[in-house]
Amino acid sequence: MEKENMFKKQALVRHQQQEALKSELYKEADGGRVVDASTVKDNNGELRTTMTLSITIEDKKKLKLLALKKGKTVSGVIHEFVSELDV
């Protein structure tokens, strides 16, 4: 039988309290738009998150140029592409 660490339970409770506080701070900081550090509600109430993407310099230039021509952000261009996929 494994001996229970007397600090483990208290550490878990403290971690949960900190996460709850952090969540409330994010909500207060942006009028309820921020869900967590990497997820935000856009103006339409849709949840958005960040993603790191590794692409070539040339592809990045093409994406930025396409976004500029369409009057959108690169994220908007990617969203448009993904929404047209039949998956």
C-alpha cells in the first residue's frame, strides 16, 4: 500500500483555486471575452485559440499578400479555407 503524501491533496486544492482565480481575472480583464490564456471569444462569440505554425518564408509572404488582397487577416484567410473543407 502506497503511503499518501500529506502535501499532495493540499497542493491539488491550491492549484484548483489558482486556476479558478486566473479564470476570473481573464474574464474581468476583457469583459468576459477571454476564456483562458490561449482562447478568446471573437466579436461573433466564436471561440478562437492560438496555434504555432511552421511554414516557409515564401508561403508566409503568399499568405500575407493574399490576406492583404482580400482585406482580411492571415487567420481570416486560413479560417475561410478551412471552413470550405468537406471533412
